[in-house]
Amino acid sequence: MSNSPSLSLMRRVCLVVGAAAFVVGSACAQSPTSLNSSSSNIASANESSSLQLVAADGLDGGGGAALPASPAGGAAAGQQSDDRGWRHDPFHHMAFEVGGGFNAPVGNDTPFITWGGNFTGGAGLHFTRRVSVLGEFQFMDNKLPGAFINAGNGGAGGNGAGGNAHIVSLTLDPLIDLFPKWSNSAYVTGGLGYYHKSTNFTETLCCDFYGYPETFTTNSFSSNQWGSNFGIGFTHRVGGFSGDGTMKLFAEARWVYLHTPPITQDNGVGTTELVPVTLGLRW
């Protein structure tokens, strides 16, 4: 019985110590959670404040960074930009072309003219993406057959005898693009204009003052007349000077018809028919 008060006191001390330990442990367990929660709340508040400041700065015209646009908005803006590039480019109404190629005689001209080359240049207006009108200059240079050269030189043709037929034209030619929105397209063209044709017979002799062969024109005749042309072509879009996408490579073949005077006095052949094939660039 003498030990009873001591045991009771020890029990009380142990109970108090255990309760204190339990309280301390609970507080320690809750502290990290509270800290993490507080940190998250502070970060969220800071981020929200930053976004509000950036938005306000952007609205006020300041130097702050603008908020990123949505993907749908960016796509729509790009589509608008492409459309405006063609519509608002100050030169989009202007049309230009340059090219060169070869010519082939057809019809009644095969005994009087052979193959040759051509140069073509033009300028005009785009009325729409589909319809353009070009004023075109073309120079065609064709050789003459040997038999015709001998006849033109009075049968005195030799190794130095030669000849050529030159055709210079100025024409007005509408052009219709059949598939203007496609990268690869086809078109039709044709028109009327002024044609000057000259047929020249030459003789090359040796030599000039410096010892070089010299070529003389021994006979020549020319004519001026109206003529016509019609052609088809294909294009491949390659871009543009200002991102407008109107520059194209083109390849075309035309039929050119001239009602020229008779070539010689003893025949009634008066027409000139050629097919110039031209490769070039149009924008």
C-alpha cells in the first residue's frame, strides 16, 4: 500500500507526457500540408496578378508581351493575309511576261521557210485571277530552205548563199486561266495585231578590210499586214515578288496566221503560217 501514491503519480506523468507527444506529432504532420497549401495559394495569386498586369499593359499600348492568340485565330489571320496579299499589292493588277522558244512552219510555207527561234515579251493588266489582257511583242527568226535561196538569188547560190525570214509582231491578246486557284493550270489565249514580215537573201564573201567574211543582202522583200494567233498553254505557280503567288512558269504553243502577199511571182501562195512554241515566266 506504501507504493500506491508513487505509482499513481507516475501514471499521471506518463499520461501527460503521452498526450503532449501526441499533440506535438499532430502539429508536425499538419505543418507541411499547410505550408504547401499556402505556397500554392500565393503562387496562384502571383500568377493571376501577373496576367492581369500583362493584359492591362497590352491594352494600354505599353511594351508588355501580348497574350498568345488561339490556333483558330492564327489560321484565320493567315488565310486573310494571303487573300489581302493579292488584293492590296499595288502591282497585282499589272501583268508581265518574258520567254523564248522555237518556231515550226505549217501549211503551204514548208517549201519556203524552215525552223527557227522566237523571243516574246508582254505587259498588260489582270482584271481578275482568271482574266488578263496582254500587249505582246514577238520576234521570230526563221531560216530559208536551200532550194528557195537559190531561186531567190537567181540560181546563183553557192556555199556562201543564205537567207532568213523575220516576223515582228505587236498584238493584243486576252488570256483566260482555266484553273486560277490550282498550282498547275491550263489557259487559252489569242488575239489580233500588226505583223511585219521580211524575207532576205544573203551572200557571204571573203573578205572585209580586216580579213573577216562579210555578208551582203542580195535580195529582200517585206510586207505589213494584220494577223491573228490562237494558242493553249500550261502554267506552274512558283511564287511571287511580294508573296502574292502570281508568278508562273508557262509553256505554250500558238498558231500564227498572216495573209501576206505572194512569195514569188509565179505562185499564188500568200499566207504565212507558223507554230511558235514558247517557254517563259509570267507574273
